[in-house]
Amino acid sequence: MELAINTQNEPKKETGYFLSPLWEDVFSKELLEELNSNIFLVACRSGQANPSLLRKFMIQHHYYSQYFTRYLCSLMGGLADQKDFVSLSHNLLEELTGTDAAKISHAELYKKAMAAINAVPKSDAILKSTQQLIDAMFRHCRSDDSLRGLAALCLGAEAIVPLVYGPILDALRSIKVSDDALYFFKIHVEEDEDHAIVMRKIIDRMIEENPHRRADVIAVGEEMVRFRMAMLNELYQSNTRINLNEYNDTII
């Protein structure tokens, strides 16, 4: 799927990754600029993300992503409309069984990506910001208010995939990893907007019935983007501290 040009998100000219115009009314220009300027993503795009930093990302992201099907199931369980449940079940099926091109679960694909760069699951302790991201996603997806869960997964995860996974793909390619490390991120950059659009249609219908809820959707989306940025910031800073300590040890 070719990503469309976003006329609002000017930083796309520098980053090479951007969102389609569909999302202009739910993400502020300032929030997208802040995400694009995230120190970890900048390092990935500029070729400054070394294997140690990428392994640290993979480990922290695994803590979060291992629960993705649970986030989705929690959200689906609270949907009142059976048609909405069926619509989201296609996403769940793909997560569990893969696509026609690759009949392997996304969880297994991610494990292959980790193994390809020698990132061992749970070999680093979970960061505070990673746990906060997990807790926030569960809180919204388990809420009695299904619109909040939809906003969290749609805006806080699926819709922003090009801006997050795109730079990571660049970084992995720059260190010349095998295709096993790339495939998980490639299929998500190519396909996740389709999942986001399914959720967006449900959100739009709910907002049409209750227009005052638009502000809630935007607020939840921004909250989840900020939790994700906090995780990326913390893992970058923790890797910097490790590198500094190793440098100091060599000169003592």
C-alpha cells in the first residue's frame, strides 16, 4: 500500500515518513512534529542507532507488543455492535495466523526479528515508561467506554506505525541485518493503516452519533502517543548511560 502525502505534516520532507490526510483532523501538527523529532527516531533515521540501541528497543517493545492481541480482544469484548466486532476480528485473525503471503503469527515474526539482531526477550528489565504504556493501553481497551479503547489502539498504535516503524526499518537496514529482522516492520508499515482505517470508520460513526466525543478521541490518541514517546526517550537515554559508563571504564 502506497502511503499518501499528508499536507499538514510538514516534517515529512525531512523524515521520509508521514501519514495520509485521513488523520489530519485527529493529530495536531505540533504532536506529529514532536513525534518526528523524538531523539530515538531521529537517531534511527540518521544512521546513528547502533545495534545496542536497536536491541534495547526490541526488548522494550516486546514487553508492550506481546499483549497486542489481548488489547484487541479486550476492546472487541466491549463493542456493542456485532458488525464492529466482526470488522476487528479480521485484524485479530491476521495477528494470530499471519497473512496469505506468510502464514506465521506476528508474535513469531517479531521473535524472528529479535533473534536476527541478538535481542533476547526480557534480558533487560522493563522500563517504567514501557510499563506505563502497557498499563494505559489496557486501561483504555478494558474501559466500559469502547470509544476510548478504539482511540487508544487506532490513534495510539495502528495509525502512527509509519512514523515509528519506518525509521526503525531505516536503522536496521543501515546495520545490514538479515531479512528476518526487517519483515515484521515492513508488513506493518505496508498494512497497518488498513487496520487503522477500519477502527477510524467505527470511531467516526460513534462521533456522528455523539459529536461532543471527538475531543475525547483526540485526547486519548495524544495521551497514547506521548506514552510511546516517553518509552522511546527513556530507552535512548538508558542506552546512552550504558555507553558512557563503558567509556568511563576504559579510561579509568
